[in-house]
Amino acid sequence: MNPARLVHPGFWFGKTKIEDARRWAKAGAGGFCVYWGTPQEVAEFCKEMRSLSPYSNILMSADYEDGLGRWVNGGELLPSNMAIGASRVEDLAVKKGLITARQARSIGIDWVFAPVVDLACTPDNPIVNTRSFGGSPDLVTKMAMAFMAGLSQGGVLNCLKHFPGHGATEKDSHLTLPVIHKTFDELFDIDLLPFRMLLKFADSIMAGHLIFPAVDKDEPASLSEKVIKDLLRKRLNYKGCVLTDALLMKAIGDQKAASLKALKAGVDILLVPEAPDEIIEFVQKLPERDESWKDVFISSIAAQEMLLAKNAKAETRRPEQTFFKSTYCADAAPKCITAFGSHTEYSAGTKVFYKVFDRENFEETPFAKQLIANGVKLLPYNGKAVENLLLVSYAGYQSFKGYINFTDAQKEEADAAVASAQKSVMVSFGSPFVHKDFLKLCGSHLAAYCANEDFQTVCADALCGKVEVTGKLPVKFI
């Protein structure tokens, strides 16, 4: 029994030294969470780490919530969960999971930390938003279940996150510790509903770095016995693997103290610590101080063995090709993109002034290029009175950012631009909540929920009357 197996370091191509990863693998780390790299680099890294490990196999994981494109250079970026939620088409969720699984498998990743089953119920939540399927527990449950079915068909392990629900916060746990002031009944009946419904299909659960005083007023969920042992294990009767959210996040403070609390709370895997060498050495010495830790570690290693056994069965579904791309996004876009407000259509030759937020070189984007190809004459907004204004937002989720929608300064700029225009259209390629302050000011609205190239192209065609979009808002603006 090697306690180092409970530690799963992160590996960032271009940042983490390969010598360090080799040392962690040889020391007995139970797996790695992989970030960036090309498909070939990821495949080679996974193969090497497995060859260096003292075990017959280890778990190679990644945060491929929206396909490989979020973390793999040259990988296919699939639509956000919220885009899929807007479609209400479960088959799209299945296919997203299946494509993600097959592509992950083809480069050596066998454990995908998805789906996110937090609710998009707080407009200013900087960590959930488009990562969620929507604001309704029923919608999130239905779409997450379909997504998980796709992951299973493609042969990868899944992970529900972030237990017990990250939706009702306005803080980013990458930067600080969120506190959610809900009653236990509110938590149990609303935020926990997707988890409760999906637990029997879950290969693993990721505990979030956030405090629910109604359950534990002192410790975040990821370090709390009341949350993990009492709520998740006993009340909800979950018997599978539990892991922390990334330990390098600023919400939890000292890594050793946090690791100790997490293990006492019933966590099986310490994920992505800031200093893996220190944490590996720390956990390896725990049984020397207290032999009761041996039983804890035996149980946690058994949880990983269970995942490896599931993974071994899935090996038969590993794709032969090294990497591939699909036509999924182009097919999905019209079903996901949502139009609301009055109808505005740009004909060829229409002069449109644009005001863009959170994106440089706008005229080089797929959205702008397609508008131009459709004959629209695009001009940067000049601060003067105009007939047609196009307000475009790319504001979206980014870890360690701390906010997700317009800043106060951006809001003022947008207000002033809309006030100067006779007709205004607003298009978002990220958070849909940017629309809420402009519902009465802009006549026409399009929400794409992601900046995928195909989604941008379809938005341009929809504005020019060339395609019909049928998505429905999966969140509330009030």
C-alpha cells in the first residue's frame, strides 16, 4: 500500500517540468490531470506516465467539459453545456458525451471530469454560468444524464461536480471561498436534486470548495466530514469515489492542512495540489504517525481500484484512430442558439455599426466574416448617432477571473451606444446574462452560449434571415 496513490498531480504542457511528472509517477501517484498539449503530446505523456508507474495502470484525467478544445491545442471545441440545455434535445447531449469520450480515449485520457451539474441560477456567478445546462434542476438532470450516457458509450469515466452545488454563489473559488446561505431544505430540494438523481450513474463525485453553513458552518464541502461522510456517504448512500476540486485553488489555504482535513472527511483523491512533492511525502508519513490511517488509505485505494476495473472494461471501446473531428457543432448550432425580442434582419448592403466587448480584432472573427460575406457593411461604432447598432459580447467563464458579465464601465459604454442608435441588436457568445439589462433597450437578441466557430457563423446567418434558430432560454433573467 502506497499512500502516494491518493495524490493526482496536475500536468500543464509548457509549464510543468517533465522531470517532476516522472518523479511523481515513479513515487506512486495514482494518476494525473492533464492540461494543454497537442493530441500527440497528451497521448505520449499518458503512455510514458503509465510505463513509469509501479502499478499496472493509473488514471489519466482531464477537464474536457466541452470536448478537447478547451484544453487541447488543436482539439475540437464542442458547444457549452448551456447551449445544449437551450436546445432541449437530449440526443445532442448524448452525442456531446460520446464525441468527448471517443476523442479523449484516442489520446489516452480515460476519466473526464464532467458533467457540471451545478445550476445556473445566479446571474453574477463567475464559476458556473455556461458550464451548466441551465437554471432548472430538472433540465440539468435530464441533460446531464444524457451526456453521461454518451460518455459511457464512448468508454470513459465520468465525474459529477461540484458537490453539493456551486450555483448560488457570486464568488470564484479559484480566488476566494464562497459561502452559500441557503436552508438545508433549499439545498436538498433544489441544488442537490441533480446529484441525488444521478448518483447511481456516477463513477465519481468532485466536492466543491464552498461553505454551506446549513450543513457545516466551518469547513468547505471538500474538507467537511458533515458534507462528505454524513450527507453524501450516509444520507445519500453514495459508495463510490470522491475527490477534491483542485487543491491549488485559493479558496482552501494551506495545502497540507487542507489535505489532512479532506482525507479525514472521506475524500479518496487529492486532486492537483500546488506542491505535489510535499503532499506525496506528507501522506506517505501519515501511517507512521498513526496506524489508523492505513485503514483510511486501504478504503481510498479500493475506490480507485473500482474505477480502474470499470476502465479496464471500457478499454475495448478505445478508438483506433489517434484523433478526429466531427460535424457535430454545425448540426447543433441552429437547435441551440436562442432568438428573443423583436425580429431584426440585415439585408445585403445594410450599414451596421458594431460595439464589441471582450474580443479584439472583431472583423477577423467567424461572426464578422460571415456577416461581411452576407453583404453586411460593418463599421466600428464611432460614438455618434447611428441607425443600426450591433452590440456583441464575448464575456464568459474564465477561472481566476472573478467576474463573468459586463463590468460597470462596460455597462455604461453599452448603455451610451444603445441610446445613440435607432435600432439595436444584441448578440452574446458567452454568458446570456449580459442581455438582462438590455431587454427593453435592444429590439432583437441572439444568445449563442459559446464562441464556437460554427455557432458564430450560424448567428450571422440568422441575423441575415438565412437560417432559423430554435433554442429556448435555459435560464431566467430575473
